[in-house]
Amino acid sequence: MRRHLLAALSLAAVLTASACGAGGTEPSAAPSPSVDASDWGSVLAQAKGQTVSWHMYGGDDTLNAFVNGYVADRLKTYGVTLNQVKITDTADAINAVLGEKQAGKTTGGSVDAIWVNGENFATGVQAGLWSCGWPSKLPNATYVDLGAPAVANDFGVPVKDCESVWQQADSALVYDSTKLQDADVASVSSLLAWAARHPGHFTYPAPPDFTGSMVVRTILYDTVGGPQSLAGAFDQNAYAPAATRLWSRLNAAEKTLWRRGSTYPQSQDQVEKLYSTGEISAYFTYGPGAVGDQVAKKVFPATTREAVLAGGNIANTSFIGVPANAAHHAAALVLANVLLEPATQLELYRAEGTYPGIDLARVPPDVRAQFAAVPVSPSVLPLERLTANAQPELASGYVTRLEKDWTANVLQK
């Protein structure tokens, strides 16, 4: 919680000191006047010789290898050097930019690009941190359906051309098929009933961990019959009765969890390690495509399978955001454009099973055929199964409130 509290406190200070957040949830920052994304030749000229510091989650070895291998090599062809800054919480990067804004550092910032979405994007919007107006002008934006709801809105916050698509995330349940049967993974209720019969073999990370927060929302959706009653901006009248039912259900299930719910894993990485050692037999993920890589490496058992529970799964898009004070703004735009290349998206799908953020209907037929030809692990659900009944994310106001109230109503009970 500390990292998120820091972000909240820093944001409050910024909004008090200036009117930069007066736009509420409407992005208000402007692109750097020295970088015109519509003049791509000029962007490339400025980017040459720059080092782009990309702040991103660094706990995935396969993804790190892809970033520092394939992506770094592509950037070198443009004379750009990649510096991956590994972080465990996106709020750390947001705090760094907030701190610089408070100090009046409007140029020469230390953060050039951030892998971002959800609450952290919303925090940046409120504080006016983002450079805007460039994503739709990237040459490779032609491969993106900018009008798609999951692209035009990020956890209920209008993107307004302030972040560029990178990849698609779809949640799923991962389980050992020697321990759970099809009937056990049919619904949230059947999963929790299985957990009650096999105490200690299911858990989730403590919110505000990104995946742990998703698990709480998954159970919320099941409890209230889907996200429809909580659509739109945060509404206390809609939230209160839904949350009351949710806390009751989570507390009833707590004694069946790992360590009887006396403690929760602090990260998704810890959850996956518990699964790899057999200490737990099921967990939720936002990266189902990457599970096949873990099975191939023999980190996970070959009997690992995935399921989408009744009522559907939660899906979102993750993005690249560029702070308005980025020191290497041009290089950050080149990075964002490289990440949208169909070849880059294909290579990431091959390397880790990460689903493309671009619209495959917009890529050349031969590239589409290459995507279709990528072998899918028997442990991994096909993309069409994952997207068939995908449910939208709640607005960031609901997410923040759920995380805060989970601590008081579940963890501390």
C-alpha cells in the first residue's frame, strides 16, 4: 500500500500547488513543442543518439529478454539506446514524475516512457503528467483500432491520445488438472467450493497488487451479476451494497485460502512461485499466454490448464505513456512506434504468448497467417476462447476504492 499512498500524497500536493489537474479525468498535458509526431522524419533525427529510459515491470525474465534483445536491437537501427528501468510497481515511476513536477522540473525528466494503465494512468491524468497528441500520429498507429472501447478508454478514463497501445491482457484461471476437475473451474462458486474442500491450495495477491485487485473484481462481478450495475464513474450508491456483499463472500472464503488467509502473497510473482512448487494448485493471471512458456521451461507442471469461469473474464489493454517532461521525448516516440510494428507484436507473441495490442484485421494477410501459425501450448486457452466473453474493467475510481476497502474489510478483519 505504501507505494500507492505515496502516489496519492504526491498527487494531492501537485493539485494543491497548481491547477494542472483541473480537467478531472480529461488528459490536459500537451506534447513537447520541440517534438512533432506528425513530422516523423524530424522525430527520427532528434531521436538519433538518445537513450530512452523505459520504466516497466521487471519481474518477467522472458519479457526482459525480449525487451533487451529484440526491442533494443530494433531501436539500435534508429540510433536509439534502450535503458530498461525495472520496477515492481508502476506507482514508483508515477511518483518519480510527480516529484519532478513538484520541483518545477518541466524538462529533462528522468522518466522517458512508462508501461502503464488503469489507476496509474488516471493519476497521471489528474496531475497533468502526460504528453498528449502523439499516439495517433505514430506511423504504426495505422494498425490500431483507435475507436475500440478498450483502446479509447483506460479503466474508464478517456485516453484522449495520451498513451499508445502495447499489448492486450485477458484474465484466466490457471490450475493443475490433476488437482481440479472441469466442474471445479466452471464458476467462481465451484472454485470456492473446491477451495473449501482443499484448504490452502488457492490464493491471490493482496491488493493493490494489479492481479490481486483483478481477482477481487472477478469475484465482485460474479457476486453482483456482472459489471453493468457499476458502469460509468464511481457511484457510492451503487458501490455500497455491492461491496457489502463482496466483503461477506471474501471473508467467508478466507479460511480456505493459503495459510488460512492469515497472510496474503505480496505479488503475483510470489503466487506463481507457490504454484510452481505445488504449494497451491490454482491461481488467476492477467497473462494466460505466458503460462505455456512456464510449462515449456518445466517451471509449471505439464498438467497445467486454463479456464474462463462462468460470467466471463476481465480484459484490458496496456499502454506506453510518455511524461510531458521526458528528457528524450523523441526516442520515447520511436520506442512506442517500434512496439506497434506487426513484426514486434508477432515476436512477443512467439516469445511469451502475449496477445497483440494491434488489430490483426489491419495487418497484411501474410503476417496474420504467421500469427495463426504460432503453436499454442495445450496448457493455454486459444485467444478466441479468452475473448469470447471478456468483460470490461471498472472505472479507476471503483478500483481504487475496492483496493482501499479490501484492506479494511478483509485483510484487517
